[in-house]
Amino acid sequence: MKELWISLFVLIIFSSCYQNKRGVECYKKTENLLEITVKDQRNEVNIGEYLDSVNILPLKMNKGDYLYAIDKLIITKNRIHILDIKQNSVYSFTKEGDFINKVSKLGRGSEEYPNISDFSIDGDTVIIFNRDVVYRYDVSGKYYGKVKLNFVANKMECINGNYAFYRGYNTSFKDYEYYYNLIVTDKNGDIVSKNFPYTKDAMGIGSVFCRNGEKINFVSIENNTIYEFDDYEPIPHVAIHFAEPENKNETSFISNFRETKHSITFDIVGGNAGTAMVSKLDSSSLVLNKRKADDDYIFIGASPYAVYDNKVFSILESYEYKIMMEDEPVIYSSIKEHYPQYETVFNLIKSENANPVLIMETYKETYQ
């Protein structure tokens, strides 16, 4: 079983500068921009002490129907939406995990899409994006129309009634007037802003959109900064700085930015590998190194995908455990013995329909 990195907790405070002996400097430079410096230092703390609650939600589907390759999860007020990139389909569930329907219109017809690059949710409309075309459907798959863009992009999100597209330093197309990493259009595909021009030093991967409740953030690894949107303009929200690692060839960058009412969390990939959580409410500061299944709360193999209503949603790929239960009885017995919190999950996935399980974690407001 693989270990997931977890958390490094730091503090947002309102003085000009705060120094943390455990590896973080955190200070507010302006009213709207938080700057954090992560030092190259390691400590290990049991994160279970800082979780308030964990709930398990199995996703129920028709018998024989499976989710194979989850690429994106969106939580809205009434629904859960999941992109299965292998099946080129978007599945919708109730907040109780009951299957509603799916958008699965793969093909070359006038109301179909040839592939899915990304998807988003705009009210009750499911937005399917493929390269340079935006398709609109309701959750049952009813076709609403499409918009053809003048440029090709990798990812997209709906923001404040507009569409935001991430291009990813794509120079294979000689459309120089669109050499920007972030382009925002209205719903007709007309450009309202172009941001972050290509540079020769720009990195071509990693900048993503993160949905935290109803708010959309743009994460840029080119400068390790998280942006929020004021209508259609990106505004710096959090800037991350890394201390120089011992290995000069290792570069650190951020991904999976998540924000709740009480905390800001981001994963660190590379030389300073780990996860940082910034407490908004109290003056304590913790440094956590690796995520382990060492208490009643932690699940190895669960990947965080989304935040809604101050809960962090992770997905546990049940089919991997189903295979292990059948083919690795020694490992299965050992996990049950050492990690009793898995018994509920094992009971859920013993049936034929071994679909993913949502893990909903709520963190304490203060850390002591």
C-alpha cells in the first residue's frame, strides 16, 4: 500500500511577520495576499488528533456498472459529479450517494463529443470540454448546444458566468495572439481577458483550476501562486515560497489547493514534498510529514479531490482493495488487524458493485 504525504500546518496571523521554528514563515503582505515560506525541514505528527470527524459515503450505481478512472470530482449544493476519463462520461449522484444519471455522448454526431478534456458544472448544466469546443448538457444528457473556440486549451472551469481556459504553454499551434496560459471568455466564446503570456522559461504542466465550494481558484506552478477571480480577472490570493533544497536539481511546486472556512491546504511536489495546511483561526503551528493509517481516521490510498461546506472530500478507489481482498489474503488480514477503521469500507466493497467510496474529513477549528 502506498503512503500519501500529509500535512504541514502553519498559521495565518495578522501581524507583519511570524517565524515558525518548525519550518514555516507565514505573514500577510497585503490585506488580500497571504505569503508563505516553506523551509526544508521535516517533523512527524499524528494527524488524527487534529481531525474533528470523518464520514464514509459509498457511491451507489446500477449492478455491473463501474467507475474506472476518476479524473475530477465536483461537489455542488445538491449533487456530486464525477468525471470518468476512461469512459469519457460524467456521472451525477445525490448528496446521499445515489446514482442520478450520466452524460455519456461519445461519438461524432451533431450532439456528441469526440473526447473529454475536462468538465465543469454551471448551475444545473453539465459542461463538457474537448480541446476547442464547449458542449452543454443537463444531467440526463439532454443536449443544450455547443460553442467553438478560436484556440485550443487543456483545462477549463466556469467562473462567474464566464469560461476560463488553461492552455499550458502550448506552442505546437502558431496562433500567437492566443499565447497566454489563462484565457477567459463569455458563454459565447468571445474573449474577455488574456492572462499570463508565454515565456521561454514557462513550465508546460501543473497549473490547474481548483474548486473550493462555489469559489474557483487558479493554481500556477510557474510562480507557485494561487489566484482567485474578480469577475473575469485573476487576483493573487496565496503566494508560496520554498527554501532552497539540499539537492539543487529538485524543484518544488504546488498542486491540489483546497480552502475551507478555517484552513488553506496545498500539496507540495518535489524537493519539499508534503502537504501544508494553514490555520486561519488559532496561533498554533504543526509540521506533519507523512499520511499514515495509524488511527481511526486516516485512510491510505485516498486522494483529496474537492472541498465543499468546509469538508475535504477524498476518493478511495474501492476496486483496488477488492483485488487485494481476493488475491492478497495475508495483506488483507494484516490491514484488518492493524487498522480497524477499514472494516466498514471492506464490508461495502465485498459486493459485486465495488465503486469508489467518498471520505469526508472535517478538521478542528483550533489545533492544540
